[in-house]
Amino acid sequence: MTNMQFLQGNEACTLAGIAAGARFFAGYPISPATEIAELSAKLLPRHDGIYIQMEDEIASIAAVIGASLGGMKAFTATSGPGFSLMQENIGFAVMAEVPCVIINVQRFGPSTGIATQPGQGDIMTARWGTHSDHSIVALAPASVQECFDLTVEAFNLAERFRTPVIVLTDATIAHLRETVSIPDTVKTVQRARPSGPVENYRPYAPAANQVPVMPNYGDDYILRVTGLVHDEAGYSSADPEVAGTLVNRLINKIEKYTDELPEPEYAGPDRPETVIISYGISARAALSAARRAKQQGRSMGVIRLRTIWPFPEKFITDICRSAARVLVVEMNKGQLLREVRAAGITEAYGLNRTDTRVIMPEEILEGGVLLE
Amino acid sequence: MNNLKEIDQYLAHKKLPHMWCPGCGNGVILKHLLLGLAVLGIPREKAVLASGIGCSGRAGDYVNFHRFQGTHGRTLAFATGIHLSNPELTVVCLMGDGDCGAIGLNHLLHAARRNINITAIVANNLNYGMTGGQYSPSTPEDSLTSTSRQGKTGAALDLCRLAAEAGANYVARSTVYHVREMHKYILEALNTRGFSMVELLTPCPTYYGRYNKIGDAVQMLEMFKEKAIPLNKFQNMEESEQQNHFWRGVLVRKNNPDFYTRYRQKEAVQ
Ligand SMILES: Cc1ncc(C[n+]2csc(CCOP(=O)(O)OP(=O)(O)O)c2C)c(N)n1
Ligand code: SF4
């Protein structure tokens, strides 16, 4: 059974979190993400969950990580300035392999920017905002329905991979109202739990899929967690062998399993002359532009990324191989464009807007024509 | 009370000897923290030691029960999540004075304000040990450190008074020299529902002791014996005299309901 609701993106993200099993939210108010905190504060107690407003975003993500280790699915929501503050602890969650979800409602500009206006400027912050080598999962919904679906997916991936997952929405989708179909129950993934003798349990010994199974604090299986390089028993180590193996595993446990992540969607002819690559709010304009291009008899296809990180390189290169033109449409100065070019599509062009206005289908059509 | 047998169950024997310098007070603090758990009969599975980043934070490597070590300064914020998700756990945070009083001070104030049911133990060695003896907020004025060769500018911060003012249920301070008192305070803190804090002055002979020509660990303990005086005596001192002393004693003992209890009560009313 499903029921139809008329929701804002922020509401859909919150309902999705709770549907996916989240019972803990820690946050700090910030536009345009605040409604997620407000709705969590209202709803979580009804599910025996907890909402806590922390003293800043550093503490918010810290509390989320702590709660996840205590056995609750946990999330936070923020926007640019808060997302910057969270970076050190997001890296900790990567290193310590703590499932959690961070919803980053992107707003415009560096620093305080314009709090109420949209942007897609945090693509690289999501990828490289925390220091040193790591892999990260980031999803980008393009509709209110997808705010729901991909937030559920984010929780499932966090549990599956034992890693933080970032949901990148933006100020427009966050406050857009659309009809969403909310199923009575959603498919949820629970983290793999240890079994067998308690004495031999090693909290960071990887299972076959490279992800260690995880108890809670309070279980008989003893959980040793540190952000220092650690051995499989969870004790800190400065051994080069241990360090190298750990960092490789943290990356491989995600990068070797990308077929489990939401695939891009492709809409268009089999061998498009022009390929538009886009995501989030901008992808809606791209899809609309492609529909009009079709009416005009032009050959235009749209790749809409749902997973931004890890970058779905193969999917994109496969479709772009035969294309004459590739246009990356995004509300930043070409952050994903760099990735597309790095994937070998060196002739890709960017269609970018960084003045708070969302990109319109006409601009994309014109951009396509100019290239033709 | 000094029976090492009692703390056996909590120690990761394979990981010993520890990495702390000879004469460092961190081992003594860890021992009494574990003794506290033992005396209260807290089973291994129901205790979490959350430690900071610093010399004292390494304590986590020497225990064989649930252990957490997050990022520098954020221990209390992480621990807030651990506690709220699993309120039956005994969560003990062990932090250095830099960790808790500089980068993490905000979290100390708010953990105390919320009266979160956590015990914080602050190992105050009067400087940053791990990074080589720089001054911290609790370094006494005029002390020599690697970043204050002419003497530290600015008075020492009293973390206990801040925590008390912010709303902690239990706040006490002692030193590694005053072992019995330290033991008692740790027990009282662990027995407190709500936020409890014990600050322990502890020798760092390698840096603070050496820079300030106090001497070895024994002489540092002598200094604590002499300069750490009971709270009521301290309060009757002139301010100028206070600056050359540390107080010890129990600053606050209250029984206000903790955050989790109040939060759940509110919901029941809804
Ligand atoms: C964000 C961040 N800044 C700085 C450091 C470097 N650092 C590690 S330990 C430490 C201070 C340790 O002093 P204290 O907390 O008093 O503990 P002690 O080593 O004296 O026990 C610092 C500054 C760090 N790890 N992380
Ligand atoms: S540097 Fe100081 S605090 Fe650190 S282990 Fe040595 S004596 Fe202890």
C-alpha cells in the first residue's frame, strides 16, 4: 500500500529517514535545511526516537556517530556552512566505519552566501571535504519523490557499507511541494551483526564483502572504535602494513561494489549526438530540454546522475562514446565537469549558473545549439 | 582498593606496557577509573570508555571493554549520542585539559547544561602533552611551555567552575597525589545520575615538569601535595595567593534529573 502526500523536499527527507528506521537526529538549525530538524523533533519521540539540538554542527555529527555506535540509525541535516564544520567528523565516520546519513541542503555561495537560494556548489566538498584518501557515497535527488526514495536508499547504503552517506539536495527541491507516493513500508537494510564466540570477535576484521560486521556498544561483543589507524582488533597501530591495508580496504569496500549504488538514468535515443549530463534540480531542466529537442528532431539524450560519488564513470563513458557533444549542466563553476573530463571525455563542455537562479530548459537548448 | 586483581577484567593485558612516559600520571588515573567500575560492579559489556585525542586519550588502547576515541575535543558530543541511544550504558569520558578545555570547551558546557548522564574525567597535566608541551587554557599564568618561553600570558581557566555554573550535577577536583580522595571522587561521579565531572591534576614530568624546572615525577607530586589545598581554605585566600594554588574538593553535588529522563517525561505528557 502507498499513500499520496503533498510534501516539501525537506519533509520527504525526514519521513524517509524515519521510514528507513532512523531513530536519532542531532542537528543545528540552518536554512534551508531547518524543516528537517523541526519535523524530526516532532516525529521522532513518537517512534521512541530522540531529537537533540546540539551546540553546533561539529557536535551534531558527533552525536549522530555516537548514536549509531549505540545501535540507532542516525542522521543530521545541514547546509553549506554546517557541512563545512562537519567535515572532520565525517572523515572519522569513514575511518571508524560508522553508518550515518548527512543531508546537505545546498545553498548559494561560499561562506554565508545567500541562505535561502539554491546552489550545487558542494559537489567537491562532499567528495574531498574531509582530509586524506577515502571513498564516499553521495546521492542527489531531483524531485520530492526522490528526496524520499534516495534518503531511504542512503540509510540502506550506510548500513550496507558501514559508511557515512551524503544526500545532496538544494534549496529549491527542499522547499518545492510535489505529490509523493509514500509506501506503508520500505525495504530497509540492517547492519550485519556478529555471531559466534564472543572471545574471538574482532571488530574490524572484514567479512567477505570487505565490510566488518558490527555490534553496538552494550553488546557482549566488544566494540573498539578509534579514528587512529587500527588493526582488526580495533587497537591503534602505526604499522605501515596495517595502515596501507586499512586505507585500501576502506576505499575498495565501496569502489568495488558500485553496482549496488543507484544507477544514473538515461533518457534519449540510443546513439545521441548530444549528451547532457546533470543531476538534482538542474537535471529537471535538462530532461525538459531534451523533450523539446526531440520535438525539434534533434538527437539529445540526458544522463541524470542519482549517485554522484563514487562517480559512475563507466555508465557515462559508455553513452558518451559515440556522442558529438557532451554538456554538463550544473549550478556551480563546473565541479562535475572536471570529473567527466577526467573520465576521458575531454571535449565535454559546462553549462553553469552561479547567480542563485536555477538553470532553465531554454538555456540548455541554446547551449546545445551553440555547440552544434 | 589497590587490588589490581579487581581491574584485571577491564585491562587489555596484551597491550601493556603502556606508551606513557615514566612518572606520567595517566596510568594512575586509568587504574582508579577502572577500580571505580570494579567497585560498582559494572560489567564489561555495559561500560564505554570514550577518550579524547592526547596522551590521556591513549588509555583506550589499554582496556578490553567497549572503547571509543573520536576526534580532538569532541568526546562529550560523541558520548552524548552513545548515551542517548543506549541509556543503560555507563559512559565515561577521559579527556586531557586541552581536549576538554580548549577545542572541546563548548561541548563541556553544553554536556553540563543538559545534565547528560555521563561521567567526565579530565586529566589536567597543565599542558598539551601529546604535541610536545604547549600551553593550554588551564596552564597557570606565567608557566613556561614550548609556546610560552617567557611565561604564559593570561590566567588559568577553572573548568570545574564552568561545568558547575553550566549545570553539572557533580563536580570535584583532586590530584594524582591525593589518591584516596581521587578514588572517592571517581566513585561518587560514577554513582551520579546526570553530568558528573572529576578534574585530576596529574604530572607531566616530560614537558610541564621539565620546562618549569619542577623536577621529576616525585617532585611534581610534591608540588601537588603542597599547592593543591582544600576548597574552603582556597576560598578564604587572597586572589593573589590563589593564583599560586589549586583547590581540591567537591564543588557541586546535586540531584537534578538528567536530560534523558526529562526528555522522556516530556514526551509522555504530549
Ligand atoms: C583538530 C585537531 N587539532 C589539533 C590536533 C593535535 N593535537 C593532538 S593531541 C593535542 C593536545 C593534547 O593535549 P591535552 O588534550 O591536554 O592531552 P594530553 O596529551 O596532555 O593528555 C593536540 C593539539 C588534533 N589531533 N586535532
Ligand atoms: S608527555 Fe606528559 S602527559 Fe604525555 S605521556 Fe609523557 S608525561 Fe604523560
